[in-house]
Amino acid sequence: MEPKKKHLCIRVVGMSALAGMRSMSGPALLSLDRRLVSEKSPAGKFFRSPYVMLGANVLVLGEMFADKLPFLPKRTSFPALCARALSGAVIGASLYSVEELSPTEGALVGSVSAVAATYISYHVRRTLTKTFHFPDFLVALVEDSLIVGRGLKILERQVSSLDVDDDRIDAQAQ
């Protein structure tokens, strides 16, 4: 695998894993920078809307709040798992499309990563709360912090890789 594609795959896995922890985190991160979605794709037009950006960020904040409520279904329940897989697929397809690679391959990488992270994060959280008796609320806050911190770092790396490509194109044009 060529280095550029390998690094992109790692970023897709990382961002999609966050979507496995909070399903709306990926779309919210994608909406923060218009260069992360291709103008040519239907998803790109959707994510470029300022209303979608606002909505995605409100939804992720709502999801982070709702996650602390005891009566919500498990993240591994079928509807929640489907939402997380879809979120990962959108992330992968969007980032691969921007790099002019197969959006289908990106969607597959993203959805598999999101589903795997869903199960891993569920079992880690369950172990911390049931075996080690950490308060669930505290574990959830740490999880939210991880999502925001890692998500912004991955976003920064993806945007900087696009900036490097833009600089190369500008240098070749001169």
C-alpha cells in the first residue's frame, strides 16, 4: 500500500472508531472543514451546508449528554450499531473521495472500524464500571474527552495533508 493511502486509511480508521463510540462525532467532525468532503458527491453537498454543520454539532452534543442517561439502549443494539456503521461509512467514503480514491473502499474501511470500535468501547466501559467500579458517568466523560481530543487531532492531520497536496499542486503549476 502506498504511503499516502496508508496514512489516509489510518485517519479513516481513527475517525470512524470515534463514530463507533459516539455515532454523530464523525459527521460533526466532517462538517467542520469543507475540504473534507468532495463537492461532487451528494454527501459533499449535504455536509457543506451551514445548517448541517450546526445540526451535526448539536446532535453530537445531545448524544454526549444522552449517553449519560441510564435508560438508553446499549450502543451494540441493532439500530444503534447500524447508525454507527453508517456514520463510519460516510466518513470513509468522504475522505477517500476527497483524495480521489474509491469511496466504496473508504466506506468499507469506515464501517468496519466503527463497528469494531463500538464493541471494543462497550466492553472497555463495561469492564471499567462493573469490574473496577469506576462511576459510569466518569467513564463516559473520559470517553467524550477522548472523542473530542482525538477527533480534532485527526481532523487537523487530514486538513494538513490536504494543505500539503495543495502546495504541491501550486508548485507544479508554477
